[in-house]
Amino acid sequence: PGTPVEGEKYAIGIGISDYAGDANDLEYADDDALDMKTALIEGYGYLESNIILLTNGTATRGNIVRAINSLKESVKAIDEVVFFYSGHGARGKANDGDKEAIDEAIVPYECTAESLIWDGELAALFSDVAASRIIFIFDSCYAGGMTDLAAAGRIVVMACAESSLSYEFESVQNGQFTYYFADQGMLHEYADVIDHISGQADVTVEEAFDYAKANCKYQTPVLSDSFANDLLL
């Protein structure tokens, strides 16, 4: 597998279970963000001070945009960034400048058409983030359409196909994909197997994705990977 990044490691983790108003709530998206944060800190040496966590009412459109913009000031070319989102996904016609008939978006806390952040807008926001390695992870419905983010130096990990739903599992109190990718793939069950068999302490992004894809039911995760070798966080 590829070697870990030489510079600093930064992350933005977003999880929204409790949306504005009385409808549209999820059960475990906020837990997904917390579990991803735990995996990055305990398994991959991320510093808590370098992780911005936005859950529920703090995950507004404005706060998400500000969090990304803050990376432009601190992140250098030798650094690595993980952007994780768990919550509702949306599909429709965006005004983000691309020519796709149907586009995909993440849904901030406000849960309004005006608050949606389309994949083209996310790509524009990250275009000035200097990190040589950016890993996007989306556990949301229609995640497979977040392809405007694909570019050199990037991996886009998507929990399901662009026209499909992403499911939560009460038995594990997680989104299904996050459970297999982060909790079991990166940190626990599968990571322990890899360590025992090969002596490799850490699981690569691609290995965690393959593990999640093999175990997810009712949804088919999608990966866009610009790296020739597997990426070790």
C-alpha cells in the first residue's frame, strides 16, 4: 500500500440526524460522524484539534462552508484532508455550473432547497484547498452521483449508487456503510484480521471500501480513486 502522508492530517466530520422542523429526521447519522472521528484518531493518528465536527444543529450550510474555507488557511500541499458526511442526500437540477441533467447534493441542517450544497459547489470550495490528498466519504442517499469531486489527488467514497438509497441499521446504530467502512473496516473486525494475517497495522481506504462493499446489503457502494496504489491514511 501507499505510504502515509508526510504532513498534517485534517478532517471535517458532518453527521445530521436531527434536522430543522419536525420531519425528515434520521436515527444514526450523527453517530456515524462520531465513529468516523474515533476511527481517524484511534486508528490513523489524527489529532482531535485538527478535526472539525459538525452534528445536527451545528451542521448548517454556513458552518459547513466556513469549515471548508478554514482549511484554505491552514492546509499545505504535503497535508491530507478527510471530508466525511452522513445525512440526507438530494437529487435535482443544480445551478452549480455543470451540464448534468440531474445532480446530487448534501443536505445541511436547514433541510431547504436553498441550503443544499451540490457536488459542483463542493468541488469549487475545495479547489483552493492545497492538500495533495483529499478523501471524500458520503453516507447518504444518491451518494454515487457526487462525482464532480473526482480529480487528481482525490478519492471519493460513496455509500450507494447515484439513483439508490443508503440505509441505517438499528442493530448497530449506524448507517450500514459507515458501520462496515469505518467502525469495522478501518478500526475493528477487518482491521484486526489484516493486522493478524499480514502484520499491516492499518487498513487502506481501498481495503476498507472493499470490505464495506462486500458486506453491505440493499445498496452498492461506489469508489472513484485517482491513486495508482492503495492509500494509507
